[in-house]
Amino acid sequence: MHRAVHQTLEGGTIFADPYALQILDDEARANLPAMAADPAHRPMRLFIAARSRFSEEAMATCVARGVRQVVILGAGLDTFALRNPHAGITVYEIDYPATQAWKRERLTQTGVALPPSLTFAPIDFERQSLGKGLSASGFRADEPAFFQWLGVTPYLTREAIVSTLDFVASIAGSESYSSTRSRLRTTRRPCAPILSQLPKALPHAANLGSACLILLTWPH
């Protein structure tokens, strides 16, 4: 919803998303005017727009270097796969099965055609293996990938977060991107050193290989 308001209120100047409003249901649309009128929503709205732009610009850099797999973790209503400007890449959307089914229904109801480059992989981070779920959907663990993970970790247990990071870190051959809690920062270092900067609660996540990774949190 924040991205939809950004399109109408700021004209998508930070992050243009022509599908943000289109895929919302009637209830969500009805709440947009109130969100737009409340100045308290502005910081979060602009943060979400900047976060998405940062991520997709980092993704474009990885694609330019040869990455051909993009994994959107906890995709929700993310629309990158519908706007994908990169030829020859496969986009894997990972989400809770019921949430993913709801999104697919919304896309059908709004008449949005699914591109052949998009693959849906329903996975419960708390109960299923990300690696096995991706593998079953055609993901190649022996090839580099770009992983986007925005606004999901607050809803997961420590164990699910660590398991996901362990898998991401095991995908070799990519460059990595990260942010701190207080400011956005990019780096071209292997994933293991990046993961080592995470809170001490996740010490063993910094282990293997390298991967393109986005970890963005609302600054406190």
C-alpha cells in the first residue's frame, strides 16, 4: 500500500511501480486516501520506495555481471517479476503458501499476465527447507543468484532466519550487497564477511561462499 500511495502522491519519483495500485483489492484501495493524508506515513512510505529502488539497482548490477537467477524471499505483492527488464533471467518468488495463492488470485482477477520467466515456490520458512523448495522449482544451487529479502525477518523466528541465511551464504559465485540498520550501504565483498556484521544472535550464519543478498530493516 505504501508503494501505491508513493505512485499517486509523489508520482513514483523514487520508485516507479505501475502495478502497485492495480493489484490492490477494493478494501486496500479504500484505505489509500487516509494513508496519503496522514503525514505520519511519509517516512515509512519513502523508506519502502528507496529500499525497493536500492534493491533493484543492486540486482541490475548483478545481472550485468552474469547472474541469471533472482530469488524474491517473502515476495508478498512485490511486482518486480511483472516489470522485469532483464532478458534471460528466471525470477523465483518465495512466500507462505496461502499468501502466494492469494497473490496469484489477485493477479488473475486484475487480468495481469504472468511472464514465463516467473516461477512461484510456496515455502513456509518456519517448517520447510528453502534449498529443497527452490530445487523442486528448478533453481540451480550451483549457479549464482541474487536474493532479495525485504521486510520479512521481523515475522520469523531466529531459527528460520539463520536457516535461510545459511542457504543464501552457500550459493557461491555472486557479489553481495547489504545495509545497516541506520543507513543503506553497498559493498562488493563476499557474503561471509557481510553476514558476520549481523547481530551476534546470528553468529553461525556467516559461513559459506558468497551471494547477492539484500537485508534491509527500518532504522530505529
